[in-house]
Amino acid sequence: MMHRDIDQDLQLFEEGLALLGLSMDSGQRTQMRTYISEVYLFNGTYRLVGAEGREFVIKHLLDSVAPVALFKSIIDSYPGNVRLCDVGSGAGLPGIPLAIMLGDLPISLIERMGRRAGFLQNALAMCNLHGRVEVIQRDLSEVKDQFEVVTFRAFHPLSDIIRPIGSLVAERGYVCAYKGKVEALMRELDQLDALMRDRTGGSAIEWNRRIVPVHVPFLDAPRTMCVLQKGENG
């Protein structure tokens, strides 16, 4: 059943934004309302997310935009133009909320599943984002372009995907991985270190890393952003 109280969900989202020190203008508000409506409209058909209402707003929308200040600082510090890529975009999370909140940033959404890619194309058109945000319907290994920032949520452990992800990252570019508990992330980073030491089976790219705590309003669970910057010899 479609969740219909979108205005209530939008109000909760804006309350969360205020706690993050963020806000939307009227155009962004219209885009976000439209995006929520599109997700609810097609969720039953495409199984985009396993939540709606308050849970969807907190665990997906606010979770996606909670690191906006971090993304802005990375974008501002990068010496040149920046494009962002959302890997395994699915329902457009975090790519579409980030596109709405980050203004004129060019963003690519990589999604290999045809039906979900179709949903993304439609959502971008409905939200008036299609001129700045594109959908790349390919498997990750088939994408040949490079981006200054590559991000993803709810994806595989870092050691499983660092090689295909690494090939997408431009020189001195960044991987921004949405993660949960720091302890679990540290285990992933240990596995990544072991992979990088094994040059025959791992990646020759050196990654400078930092761990940034992320506060998601109204969420009673830890969130962390793992930021990996491609080294000079990458």
C-alpha cells in the first residue's frame, strides 16, 4: 500500500535538516517531495526500499544527506571540477537526495538492473534533475569513466570492491563509503590492508584514509563515513 502522507514525511525531513544545520529552498522542497512520491508510487512494483513513512525518512533520506557538509568540504578542497558517482544506486540513494541538496554538482547514478535504472530515469525527469544527473545502466566493471568522488551505501565490504571502485576514482579523488559501527569498519579496513599488502591479488593503489563520525537525526544507531583518497601513485 502506498504511504500517502508525504507532507508529514517532508516536514520530518526538514526537521532533521535543521538539526544538521541545513535547509531547502522552495525548488529543493518541491524536488524532494516529488522524489518521495515517486519512491512510494513504484516501491511495490520495483521493491526499491524496505521502509516507508518515518522509517524511510530517517533510515534512507536523512541517512543519505547527513554527510552533506563533509561532501561540501571535499568538493571545495578539490583542485578542479568535481563529478560524483553513486555506485549501486538502486532507488537513487544517496545520489538523488545528494543531488537535491548539493545544488549544481554533476552526479552519475550507476545501476545495472534495468527496472531500477528505468525508475531512476523517470525520477530524475519528474524531479527536474535529468539535465545534471545521469543514469549509467551498466555493471560496475563495465564503467570506464572516472569521477572525483565515488560514494555508495549498503554495498559490499571495501576489500571486495576496492579494485573496480578504484578504477572509477580520478587522480587524488575520493571514495566516500557510508558505514555503520566503527568496529565493523575497522575490520573492513584490516581486510583492505591485507589485500593491499598482497600485491598479486590486491590493488596497487595507495589509499589515504580517515574515519568521520556521522550524526543522522532521530536515528538510534551509529553511522560512519569512511573516506579514502587515492594516493599519488594511484
